Amino acid sequence: MINYQAIQSILLTIVIVGFLVYRQIRPRRLSSRGLILMPIIVVYFIVQALPTFHPTPTRLVEMGVTAAVSIVFGLLACRQLKVYASDKTGKAMASGSWEYFLWWLGAFAVKAILSVIFGETDLSKVSEVDILVPVLLLVVTRNVYLYLRVNKLGLELHTRQD
């Protein structure tokens, strides 16, 4: 039997990750709103999925290992981000490279391998929470890095009026 919720979760994750990678590869203005909005959106979807999430001790261990892997890969991906001052405004800008995408892809490949190692081979048992928590950790890791980098460089974040 096809689990449409699992397919929906996977498609949602692909769309979110694709959007995030697209935004990271292109030069973009950094704003506090932009750094906060995407994590809030991902948290919203996680909260919506919590009623269908049924954790077991094994699943919680897997999520802990996946969380650590996501943060490490997120930090490695951040090395591919360039933070600089805009030529026009002098405010913070960021851009990445295709290598940034590869680190995120690596994080999801490791997540898939861990799922198989922990015995999660039935796609119908995959929860949105299992998929979106690593996305959230990758996004938060990236945004914290960008915020700290902007401050270290002494740049100012863009505002809505910019």
C-alpha cells in the first residue's frame, strides 16, 4: 500500500532543500527576517507532523546521531559560503557554491544510510519529523554561521527598506 503521507513528506523536503540550496548558490541579501523565517517555517511543519510521530528508543537514538551528523555537515557546508559587503549598500550579502549543495546532499545520504542501519527500511514508517529535523538543523547551523560571520566582519544586515 502506498503511504501518501511519506511521499508528501519526501516531496516537501525536496522542495524545501531545493529552495534553500538555490538561495544559497545565488548572491542574496542577508536580513534578520531572512535568517529567522525559514527555521520558523520548518518548525511549523515539524509541529504539524508531531501527532503522527511515534518515537521508539531506537528511533530516538537514530535521530540523535542524525542530528549530530546534520550539524557537522552543516558546518562543513558553511565553509563554502561567502559573506561580503554589497557594492551598492555596504550591507551583508552571501553566496555559496555548488560544493555547498554537495555537503547538504552528503548529509541526506548519511541520513538515509543511518535509517537503513537502524532498520528503517519501510518507507511507509518514515515520518515528516524524521525528515524535517535534519533540515531544521542544517538551516539553523547555516543561519547561525551567517549571523556570526556578519558580526565578525562588522557588517550590517539588510532591512525591509533596503
